[in-house]
Amino acid sequence: MNESENLARLEAVATGGPYHVSAYLWVLRVLEETRRKLEREDHITAVELLEGNLELARREFGPMALEVFTHWGLETTSDIGSIVFELVESGFLRKTDDDSIDDFDDVHDLQQALIDQYEW
């Protein structure tokens, strides 16, 4: 499947939902960046993905990261988990039997992690 077909599939997944298609693309990018950083090609945990999310968001968006996330519909780590599991259901990602959407619940407070703890 080519890139434009994948984008069309992602747009279909995002249509009518609470998250902008950019949020899905972001999560896929975070996954790849985190795998690269951890030097892994296989499974990463929810906590590893969420840590990678914070690192990349700080680097890419700086103090505006929370604004970007809010625009995309991402307000909590549970939102990121919802996207991950939508991507699993639509065939973009795989999960293990041990993975649960609950693994993403309240791992970080995004306001605190992206704004209050931002190193100016």
C-alpha cells in the first residue's frame, strides 16, 4: 500500500471521531522515533510510547506542544491510548495479549509535563 492510500485509510479512521488526522500521524511518528531511540524494531510499552511522545513534543513544538495537542483533540494520555487502539483495530499497528488501553490511563498530566515542567 502506498503513502497516499495509507493517508486515505487514516483519514477514514479519523472521520467523525474526536481526533484530528494529524493526531494519528503524530502517534505513528512517535512510535517510530521511540523505536529508533530504544534501538528496537518490535513492541514498545505504553509508558515507553508516552515518554517518547513527551520528548518529541518538547523538541518539535516547545512550549506550544499542549496547544497543538489540544487542537488535535489530545488532552490526556488516555486519548493517545485511544488512538493507538484505533490504529490496532484498523490494522496499522499490532498489540500483544498483555497490552491494554488501560495502560495509557493517567500516565502523565500533559499540562504539567509539557507546560509546568518545560525548561525555559
